[in-house]
Amino acid sequence: MRVTMIGSGYVGLVSGACFADFGHDVTCIDKDQTKIDALKQGKIPIYEPGLETLVENNVRAGRLTFTTELEAGVTDADAVFIAVGTPSRRGDGHADLSYVYAAAEEIARNLKGFTVIVNKSTVPVGTGDEVARIIKETNPDAEFAVVSNPEFLREGAAIDDFKRPDRIVIGGDNPRGMEVMREIYRPLYLNKSPIVEMSRRSAELTKYAGNAFLATKISFINEIADLCEKVGGDVQDVARGIGLDNRIGPKFLNAGPGYGGSCFPKDTLALLKTSQDYDAPQRIVEAVVSVNDNRKRAMGRKIIQALDGDVRGKTVALLGLTFKPNTDDMRDSPAIAIVQTLQDAGANVKVYDPQGEEQARLVIQNVEYCASPYEAIEGADALSIVTEWDEFRALDLRRVLTMLKQPVLVDLRNIYDRDQAESLGYTYVGIGR
Ligand SMILES: NC(=O)c1ccc[n+]([C@@H]2O[C@H](COP(=O)([O-])OP(=O)(O)OC[C@H]3O[C@@H](n4cnc5c(N)ncnc54)[C@H](O)[C@@H]3O)[C@@H](O)[C@H]2O)c1
């Protein structure tokens, strides 16, 4: 199959590379010339484990090409995937669909022969209808079907998620369009990944419902963590105690500083906007969003509290800035609000992140960026783990103790053992324990 990806970001590039690896002929298009130039030189513009090798192999095999020229990729394609961003719209929190609609228009002008237009971007219910309308209006003679195929990959484990998904959701009602989709995903079907077919609107909603549910688990366990702190419980034990129940499951039950990233914050917000438009309130999701919003600054206050409520003139070392490990994505990372809260209270902040510094510099200023965890820790009054990168799990805590001015360890990801830390002499503050 000839497959074209419009948008070569996290989703477009990973999906494109994986489709190529399945044996399809893939063209990845982006309007960002710098990104395409880099990709042509074998440089990967994002940090995603395994992606560089996957791209390199498939480029070498002649199955994966990059271009800014949309026409070349669309005219001959069996399927054109829209994988452009759908950020929160400034001002009202609705999903900003301008990139999707612009892509639809450009695709329409270049369609030749029957083509499936696949919405892979996360888009509110009804967007597929609007994409179909735009294509028809722009090119009345075009033969096409619009299908929804939301993406569930996680940054940091994107390739594995794409190649071994829990399920593939395909929404559409055009038999020819659905046939093309089955053919594209056939290699996964052979791997026994379930393909769930449904209406386009149901597929669009499935993506938001899935993310809202996962966000709910996170806000739920974070509130239970707060209660644990008040009553002397340990949230990790509680999480394990409930997570072993198959009906609940152990994932997304790690208490922490709140969810961030490119999806949960904007998708929960967009779902709320849709629910308002259709007069079907989603009160649980409303609570989830509000709990999460309040939590990020509360984590900054937790660090301040650990330093006796006064950080003016003191230095705090933060390890990990990205919203989760194994990515360089800083979008809506809790670290942004935590740094702000500390700075508002007069603290100096030193930071280190294994992969996120370049992106972090765009959103976090007036901090000292350090080249290693120990450089950040040296001379600080307190150390706080904000993101649980593996390399922080094995820090030499004895050495750290000698480098800190005060033995204060605020572990916002619960990666250390309280008893061990306290036996070394730390004042240890975890989450919900
Ligand atoms: N990042 C994730 O983990 C993830 C997971 C599942 C779903 N999604 C969804 O997938 C979509 C894409 O997310 P992302 O993280 O890959 O975004 P991204 O910002 O990393 O990439 C989007 C790319 O699209 C390009 N683009 C925009 N308009 C274009 C056009 N008209 N023609 C060509 N290129 C164009 C941009 O230059 C950019 O490189 C979003 O809707 C997101 O919600 C993301």
C-alpha cells in the first residue's frame, strides 16, 4: 500500500516509520522545512527510543521518504493520514482544528483516484464530517472516504505501542475505505492485535473517552495520596492493593505531581467543551481536570513546606523536567508550574533533565540548567525528583547527602525507599506516604 502521513511529529513520524517497517511505501510530509531537512539527513527531530534506527533502516530499504511537497505524496497514495497537531485553542480550550482543516483542503486539491483520508489526529466528534465536507467542496470530483483511526501510542514507548497495540480502532462506513484500512493494518492483525471497527463518530469519541479515563485514574490516586498523607497510609500499598484487582488494573495508579504532556491536558479540556456544546455534562472529567490543575502548584508548595515554608534566597535542585521519562516533550509538564511556584516564593532553581533541556529552555527561564544530576545538586538546600528518569533511581544518595546544604529530599515520584533515605539522614518527603 502507498501511505502518506501529513505531519511528521511524534505521531506522524512514528506511524510512518512503523508502516514502512510493515512493508508499505510511506511518504512523510511536513510543512516544517527544517524538520524535513533534518530527517533527510538522518537526524530525528524528537527524542523517541529506537526511532532513529527504525527510520534509518526503512529509508535505506527505500520504503520511507520525506518531503515538504504535499502533491507528490498525495496523488498516488492509497491512504493519506492526517497527523497534524490539535492543540488547545487559545482562549476557549476547544481543540484547535485549523491545522486539520488546512491539511484537508490541501489534500483535496491533489487527490487523484479513490483515496482514503484517515484522521489520526485526536479530533472532536464530528470533525470527520467536516473534513469530508471540506474535501467535497474543494474538489467536487474527488473519490474518497474519510475514516477515523485515533492513535493510542505513548511517547517513550511509541514504537512498541504502535507495533503491538492493545487494539486498533477504525471508524467509518465506506466499505472500500474500510477494506484499505484492513489491508494497511493487516500485519498487525496477523499479530493478533484486535481491530475494532465502529462508526466514525464513535471512533472519534473513543480516543477522548480513553484519555479521560486514564486521566481519571491519575487524579483519583493523587487524591487518595493526599488522604494517605493525612491518615498515615501509604498510597503505594493502597495502589497495589487495588491494582491487583483485575477489574481495576495496576496501571496509571502511580501517585505523583499530576498529569501533563501533549495529550491528557488538552484532550480532557476538549472533551469538556464538546460535552458543553452537546449539553451532556461530564462532571467526573470536570473534577479530574480541576484536581490536576490545582495539584501542580501544590507540588511546588510541598517543596517549600519541606524547607520550613521559606525558600527565599535558598536553592532547590529539580531532577527531571519532561512530563514523563524517555521523552523530550515539555508540553504542560508539571515541572513548569513547580518551578514557577518556587520562583514566586523567591527560590533559586537548578535543574537537570537527560533529554528535555532544549524544549525546557523554551518554557522555563531564569533557572540554572546543569549538565548532570550532581551538578544540579551541588550546594542546593533541597533536592526534588520531578520526573522519574531511570538514571535518578541509582543516584548515590550518600554522595548526594554530602553535596546538599540541607538533607531535604522531596520525592514527587516515590522512587526512593523512605526508610533507607531516613536511615541515611535525609528528611524524606514522598507522595502519599
Ligand atoms: N504525541 C502523542 O503522544 C500522541 C499520541 C496519540 C495521539 N496524538 C495526537 O496526534 C496528533 C499529532 O500529535 P503530535 O504529538 O505528533 O504533534 P506534533 O506537533 O509533534 O506534530 C505535528 C506536525 O504536523 C505538522 N503540520 C501541521 N500542519 C501541517 C500541514 N498542513 N501539512 C504538513 N504538516 C503539517 C507540524 O509542522 C508538526 O511537525 C494530535 O492530534 C495529538 O493529540 C498524539
